[in-house]
Amino acid sequence: MTTTAQEARLLIGPVASALEWLGMLQLPGSPPLGLRALRGVLVVTMGLLLFIPSALLLLVDPPSNAETYREVFFLSVASTTWWVKAVFFMLDRTRLEELMSILVDSTKRFPEDGSGIRSKYHRRAAMLSLAWQAAPVLSLPTWMMIPMLERHYVTHGNITEVYRRPMFYMLTPGNGLASPNYEIIYVVQCVAVLVAVEGSVLMDIYFVNIMIKVTSELELLNVNLVRMRLCTPAQRQIQSVGNIAVPEHSHTRKGHSKATYFLNKTNTQAGEELHDSAPIYESTNGASEEFSKLYKSLVKNVRHHQQIIVCVDELEAAMTKSITTVLAVSVFSICLQAFGFVEMFQGVVSQATVVKRMMSFLAYMTHNALFCFLGQSITDQSERLLHSAFSSGWPDGDPPFKRSLTIIMLRTSRPLVIRLGKFFTLSRNTYMQNLVKVKGNESSPAPNQEKQ
């Protein structure tokens, strides 16, 4: 039998297993992490190993060259996001575990009935995961190859000295350019940036997969809302009696309507109450049975919508801590790289610096675009719920069904929006505002241009 942990791995993808192995994620139904959590501490340590020396260099011995100063500042800011995001991600393990449990439960309780929506979004999530995983593969080699591309030979009389550029400018003990210190520092920097960046990318992929799964649940709910309608024989029977087959207070009803909504129930309780929540009709004709089935489908969709709302709330709470800092720093880093474009277009920087700057700029722009447009897709699908409910077969339904559907339409008139803290809304407008800021920075003069 498939366990809950295995179902979570299938749902989220390989990133769930990778984060579990790193000790940063607890899958539902899996044993405690134990000593594996030390691997997550190692990821945080690698980020700190890049942040502390670069920040100390800015405070103790700031570079006089504007380009070098900008590069050190960029490293200190970027490394801050790597270790801060890892810390908050590990602290939210319980919430992330609950989030996965909700999604796994949704796939069991609300099947898609052959529509193929979940499988379509699963393939989309896999493609985005592979594409985002390729981002560090393309950008990190440009940083690692800089020491080999920017070697300078300086001759003093009969002595020729080799100036070797470090991978990252940091405050290091002793002479960091002399052997073997240079080689040791280079290896440590390579390992630290690989571990820190890969951990950050895996966390991003995890949230991307969750957002795509939420979008698939919303689209499935849209389809199920449209499908709410009586079958053709029942419709003909209603039309033959003037659409009054089951009036609101008909003698064919047993008591009052049981249009009850259930919150905070266990799966067993919800399933039992869902079975009995539709109005009970006497089996005197086929139309009464069809009304009962129609109302049960309505209650089932209400439960699905409630579960999606809880999922979005948990996702928003988790991303507020882990992603808000990243997006804020990303906007700042994009603007910082945009300032350097002035020198790049003037041809006063090396080709390696141009490639490095372009790759970093594109990575951050893509990162922001990914989260903003996925958040927009959740909002778009939730906005469709109102139209999907109206497109159902409500004209053929009985008065209790119509009243309950009206309540649903009032609730779905407020679309779901992911707000990160009080600063960001994951939407298309947020991304466009960031582009406007970048355009304004490109048209502004770069600071310290004449500082050498």
C-alpha cells in the first residue's frame, strides 16, 4: 500500500526527496528527520560562509574600485537571501508538512474523473523544475571561470608576477592571493556557493510545485462546477410539468433542507457528513433522485473550495517568511545590476564581467517573473469560479440548490490572492512595476562612475 510520504513524493516531485535528504523538509507520514537536520544546518552554514567575509570586507576594508565594490555588495546581499530563506524554510517544516497533507488529501477526496487536469499540471511542474534547475548550471560556471579568464602578468625588471583574481572578493586571513591560500579559498568558495545556491533553488522549486498544484485544483473545481447539472431524462421530466417538479416546500421532501457546511472536520467525519448533507428526497420519481445527486455534487465542490482556501492560506503564511526577503532583495539586486549596465555599454569592463552581470540579471528577473506569474495564475483561476458556477445547470435546479449556489457565487466573487507580508502581491502588476523601476534605474546615472 502506498504511504502518505510516497504520495507526497509523487505529488511534489523529486524536489521533495531532495529536500528531505538535505534535512530541510519533513514529509507527512515519514519518520522524524533526526540527525539529517544537520545537513540543513550545513546549507545555512554555507550561506553564512559567503555572507560574513564579504560583509566584513565592506565594513573593514571597502574596495576603492566601483566595480569591485558593487560585486562585493551584490555577493553579501545575495548570500543573505540564501541563508535567511533556508532558516525560515526549516522553521516552517510543520506548516509545509500540513500543506502537502492537504494536497494529497484533495487528490483522494476529489477525483478528476478522466479530465487529465492534474496530470497536465504535473507535467508543467516537471518542465519548470528542470528549467529552473538549469539556472545555476548556466550562471555559476561564469563566476568560477573568472579567475582563469582574468589573469594578469606584471613584470618588474627580471621578475614576472601573476595577478590572480579571486572568485569572490572577501576578507580572508593572511595573503589570499598567495599559494596555497589562494587554492584553498577558491575550493571553499566553490563548494559554499554550489551548496547554498542549490539549496535555494530547491526551495524555490518546492514552492513553484505547490503553486502549480493549487492552480490545478482550482481549474479542476472550475470544471466540476460547470458539470453540475441534471441528466437529460430528469430535465425532460421537469420541463414536462412546467419546471415545478419539486417545489421548495413540497410534500416529497422529508423535513427541511440539510444544506449544512462543514468546517474543521476530519476526513472520516467529512466523508460521512458529505454523504448525508444533500437534501433527502423520497424515491418517488427519478427527478427527486437527480435533485439529490445535484445537491451532493454542490456540497462536494464547496468542500473542495474550502480546502483550496485553507491551502492558499498555509502557502501564503509559509512564503511570507521564506520568499518575501528573497523578492525584496531580488528587486534591489536587479536595480544594482542595472546601474552597472552604464559601464558595460561604455566598454570599460571585461567580457567576463559582462557575461557574469547579464546572467545574474536574467536569473533574478526570471525568478521574480516565475513567482509573480504563478501567483497570477492562481488569481485567474479563482476569478473563473464565479463564471463557472453561473455556467452550471442551475436553471433546472430546485430552490435549495439555487440558494446555496448563490452563497457560493458570493464567496467566489473575491478571488484568491497571495500576499507576501504587506509589501508584495504575487501578480502580473507587481512584476510590471519592477520592470518600471529597472527602466528608471537604467536611465539614471550610475553612482561612483568616476571612482577608481
